[in-house]
Amino acid sequence: MVKIYTWRSGSPKPTTREQRNEAMKTVRQLLENKGHEILSATSDTSVYEALEIMAEHNIGALLVLDAGELVGIFSERDYARKVVLKGKSSRGTSLGETMSRKVACVRVDQTIEECMALMTDKHIRHLPVLEDEKLVGVISIGDVVKVVISEQEFLISQLENYITGIR
């Protein structure tokens, strides 16, 4: 449940970052609604096989796990830049050769706003989610945008009700 602060004349507004973050949805809340499904492949999987998985599940990136450990992420961008533009064969190239090895991750207690800032700053669209160093899910820019739109629609509705006097 998202806690929304409402202010009335004479009430002090929350001013600390902690108080403002309470009103924002967290990654944990997003995953509770979305689910914790993690689609992955190993680094020796061919790019072609990875693309088949991505197409079948309509996703834009695949986590790369070796022995259960996150070792990289393979995205449509990796395919375009590291396979197609270099003239490589998707059937003869492994994810280990093409995946991005520097993977930005988030914790379940981080806010959606923090995730959006990280995605914008790093120019990425997918974030693996960790809890106590364990992989528990993955979120995409689409997931983040849906939450932001939902929160804005709720806020607009609350403001309209306040302005028209409906409580």
C-alpha cells in the first residue's frame, strides 16, 4: 500500500528525504504485483537461443547466470552492437562473448524514483533486483513507467477531489 501524505493548512509538511520516500512505491511493492519470474541463460548459450527465449517471452533482455550467479545481462542492444554490426553469426556466438558484464542492480527497498534515475543515468532498460545479495527479480523501464503513471493518476484524482470538495 502506498502511503500518500496530505497536507492541511497549519500541518507541517514532511521535509526529510525519508518522509518523502515513504510516499513512493518501492521495488519490493512493484515485484509483489508483477511477480518474481527471472528468465535467464548461461554464458555458453548461443545468441540465437537467447533471442528465441526473448522473442517467446516478449522481453528485451535476458539475465546471464553461471552456477546460479549473475555474471551479465544480454539485451537487444548487445545483439545489435556486438553481433549484427560486427558481422558475427548469432548461432556461432555465445552470450559470454556478447553480454554486458557490468550489471547495475537495485535492492528491494529502493524507490521507483531511484530506479528511474539510475536507468536514465546509465542508459539502461533492465535492472536485476537483489535482496540480501540474492537475485529475486528483474524490473524494466516499462514496469517503472507503469508505476509512475499509476501514482500520478492517483495524485491527480486526489487533487481533483480536494479541489471539488469531495472527500
